[in-house]
Amino acid sequence: MAAYQRIVVLTGAGLSAESGLSTFRDADGIWARYDYRDVATPEGFARNPELVYEFYNRRRRDGMKAQPNAAHIALAKLEREYPGEVLIVTQNVDTLHEAAGSRNLIHMHGQMALSLCAACDARSPWVEDLSPDLACPSCSTTGSMRPDVVWFGEIPYELERISAALSGCDLFLSIGTSGNVYPAAGFVAAAREAGAHTVELNLEPSEGTSLFAERIEGPASRVVPAYVDRLLAAATSG
Ligand code: BJW
């Protein structure tokens, strides 16, 4: 295995599945129980805010009980011990990467542990349930608080920083994501264009699996630590 200088890791719901958090598009996933148009669009929130609060309040509570699994822990170790640069771009709104010790991390779809005020755009740490009657801690407006997550039709966070990292990376890993949602599903093409080696680590082939140079199938808690060990061994032997 080559030694790489700049690694970008894209993670999705499959990474947190073995921590007990549901994926979206698997047979028993979140979209089998909820219509995404009701709970993950600005229009759905405007139509029925109570349903959206309840959806995220439950997921926030579940997220707070969850613990990082061996895959989150291996990625934090990679960032700590790898001699090159490691950036994790996660689509996940849980905080399991942080809990495992990752620091160079972008939450491109936001975080359930933050609220966003529609009146002043302030983001505030939020561990309690959200409800329509709350006042924003920054501007005191009532009824303006929503979870700080990126819904369909909204623009994901830090796209410029992600784009710069992709165009400068020489290894791109995609872990536990089905490749259904853009712009994240397009990152592999950007990394290829930059000349990076591209690897998919997933339970099963994703939508865009043919775009990857290498594919490793299996549960993240097994395949990610093994791959990280290989990367660390190659970096120290070469
Ligand atoms: C395991 C495993 C184990 C399981 N080990 N693996 C028509 C209408 C409206 C919008 C669009 C449209 N057409 C296109 C769009 C754009 C849209 C889009 O892509 N839609 C598609 C459905 C076609 N995208 C957007 O709207 C985005 N914004 C945007 O495009 O802005 C415009 C713009 C962009 C750029 C520049 C300028 C303008 C926003 C997307 C926001 C996504 N939001 C959600 C919900 C909010 C967060 C939340 O509640 O959590 O984010 S949707 C949901 O999907 C969530 C996830 O982050 C995201 C990705 O899902 P993920 O992580 O891939 O999960 P799954 O379940 O799909 O896959 C899990 C995988 O793991 C599977 O492959 C399993 O096999 C695997 N697995 N166990 C390893 N143990």
C-alpha cells in the first residue's frame, strides 16, 4: 500500500449503525418509517413542526445514549497517528466522531446537538428536547428554534472547504454511505479528478460503487480498523 499525504474520509449512517443508530435507506431504516418530505424538508417543517421536533427529539435522545464503535475509534486513531493530514467529512448528525476523539471534522449535514435560530442564525449547543415555545438564547425570539440539520433543498455546510480538500487529496475513503444524496455522492468523482486513490468501505456495494478504484465489503467495525492498521503500517514502514 502506498503512503498518502492527504486523506479525506466521507462517512455516512452505516458507520454509526453498529452504535445502535438507524440508517436511512436500509430495509429497516428511517425512511421506511417516515416520509422524508414530512421530516427532512423546510416545507415539511412549515407544515407540521410538531412532527419534526418529535422526530429529532427522539433521535437526539438516542444519539446521546450511543457510544462510538470500533470504526469511529479507528478513524480517530488514524488522525492522531498518521504522519499526513486526515480530514473527516461526515453526513452524520450524531457526535460519535467527536466522542471517539476526531478533531479535524466537518459536519456537512449539521448536528442534532445544536439548535439553529431562524430569526438570527445563531447556533447554540442543545441537549434538551426542542419545542415551538422556546426562546433563542442569542436573540430571545420565541418560536424560531429548529435543529441545526441540513434538509433536502438546503445547502450543506462548508462546501468550499470540502471542495478544496478533495482537490488536494491523494486518498479518498467513503464509509457506510449509500451514495444516494448529493452533493456528497459526487465527492468520489471530484477525488478521482484530483488523481486520488478511491476506496469504498461498506456493508454492500453503494449506488456509486463502480466509481471507486477499490471496494471493501463488510461491517464498518471490522473493515475500518483493519484498513486503518494497514495505512498506519504502510506509513511507518516506508
Ligand atoms: C453499513 C453498515 C455497517 C449499513 N457497516 N456499512 C429533488 C428534490 C429535492 C432535492 C433534490 C432533488 N434531486 C436532487 C436533489 C438534491 C438532494 C439529493 O441528493 N436528493 C437525492 C435523494 C436525489 N440533495 C440536497 O437537497 C442537498 N442539498 C443540495 O443539493 O443543495 C443544493 C446545492 C448543493 C451544492 C452546491 C449548491 C447547491 C441536501 C441534502 C441533505 C440531506 N439530509 C439528510 C437528512 C438530514 C440529516 C438527518 O436528519 O440526519 O441527511 S437525508 C439523509 O441522507 C441524511 C444523511 O446524511 C443522508 C445520506 O445518507 P447515508 O448516510 O448515505 O445513509 P443511507 O441509509 O442512505 O446508507 C447507509 C449505508 O450504510 C448503506 O449503503 C448500507 O449498506 C451501509 N451500512 N450498516 C458498513 N454496519
